[in-house]
Amino acid sequence: MGGSAGAVEGMSQIVAGLPAGLPAAVFVVVHFPAYSTSVLPRILTRAGPLRAVHPRDGDPIEHGTIYVAPPDHHLLVEEGRVRVARGPRENGHRPAVDPLFRSAARAYGARVTGVVISGNLDDGTAGLGAVRARGGAAIVQDPEDALHPGMPSSALNMVGADRILPLDQIAAALVELATTPVPPQEAPVPHRLDTETGIAGMDPAALQGDERPGEPSGYSCPECHGSLFEIDEGHVKRFRCRVGHAYSVEALLAHQGDAVESALWTAMMALKERAALSRKMADRLRERGGARSAERFEQQAGEADVRAGIIQDVLRNLGLAAGQEAERTLERAGD
């Protein structure tokens, strides 16, 4: 199961409806800041009868246990064991939902159920597509039931779902699917799925190999500034750089926007400093009788102030646009 904003409450409601004898293991990724302390295992343990833990790398998979991704680490699934790895960020997140879903699809195919609930942007969409492609089931929270509908809406629009459910019906669906036999998976694992799972798990062969999924895109990675390769999976387009950072289109646009804003703040600060230094030089030159040179420095200071003002107006407009978008999101949630 994967989610972001609003997902802690959602996960708690789901696990509250799972029985103690659930014949399956549950894996949970919720986006957390890298250096935060996660108490999500404690919250989920209190919410229902199943024990929730932050696993250690290599722990055996046990039925009736909820494995929660630790902060700043991807949670991955291998056959019979849990992997915890500090692999490259995906969509700006570590842990991210996509690596969990991909690794589970690779290891267990049709025996996997992927669940996407409340969250912003579209982490989980590509991974849920991998689950469905390998014969697994996909459950997506009804966007109208989600506090933040971005992740569920993206999953539905891009890869679809087998069931679209409100939170209070997801637990029953999971119990049903966990107790329904599925035929053995015979289809070979796609090479791309192998490679991308290896990258998330810090597999040296995957990280150091020359081959990268996709074709050169002409864009650069917001995190390391290396070249991005475009991966086309039908309705889902995404990007991955040579060292492994991965982005959906929405996540790439969001991070590019952050980079633009950062550059604007840097430029404004540089212009403010240029204006201050020019005025300081003008004052010194006047004290020494260099009125003409002082006038030139005053002119440079004025030009820098004008340019800084233009950038300040752009930043103010960016803030207004962000505030209006936040208001629209809150209105949609209230509706």
C-alpha cells in the first residue's frame, strides 16, 4: 500500500479492518521527510490486530505482519525476504511507492495486490502499472473519498484499477483477495523490471551497467543534473537518469518549478548585493571628490534595484498562484 498526504489516517483505517489471521504480509510506504522519526508502526499496531514494524534488510517475510518503510530508505520485496535499501530517490522521495510495487510485482507476480490511497502528485502510478502487467490486482481509493486525490486520480487515469473503493471497503477487498487462490506466474520477468528493481536496491550490476531503460530525452535530472532517459510505457511516461533518480512527468515538472524558484531567489539576492555594493562605492567616491564616477555607480545600483524588483514581482506572483492552487485543493477536499 502506498500514499502520501492524508495517508496515515487512511492506512490506520484499512489495517483496523484486517483480521489477525490474515494469510498475507502487508507492505506500507508513506512519504516522510528523510531525517524525521517515523512512529507509523506504532500507530498501525494500535489501529488493528496486526503487528507493524520497521524491518531490517533481509528479514524474512511473515504472514500477518505489516512492514513499514523506514524514513530515507526504500522498502522492497524479494522472494521470501524484505529488502531495505537507500537507493536513488524516485519522484523526489525515499521511500517511494513505485519501487515497492515494482519489486513486489517482480518477486510475486499475480500474488500481489497494490493499493494507492490519498496523496499528491503521482507516485505509485508506474508501480501499479507494473503490478497489473504481472497479473496482480490493483485497488485505488475513490478520489472523491480521498483527502488528497492526486495519487488515486493519477493511478486511475494512467493505468486503471480492478477496484475503486472508499477507505472503509478496502480492508474487506484485501481479505477476499488474500484468500483467493491465483494460478502460478509463468511469464518471464521483463528485463526493465529487473533493472529498475536492482537500481532501487543498490545492486552494483544494475547501478554500474552502461544500459539504462529508455531513450535520451534532452532533459536533465533536477537532483544530479545528469541526462534523463525517457521511458514510454503507453499512457505512462517517466524519466530516469544514469545514476538512478527517477521522475514521473508531474514530479519532474514540480521539481523543475522548485529549481526555477530557487534560481530566482538567488538572482534577486545577487542583484540586491550588487545594488548595495554599488552605493557603497558611490559614497566613497563622493567623499574623495569623484562625483562623476559616483554617479556611474549610483546608476548601476538603480538598474540592479529595478531588475531585483522585477524578479520580486515574479516570485510574488508565483506565491499567489501556489496559494490559489492550495485553496482549490482544499475546496475539492471539502466537496
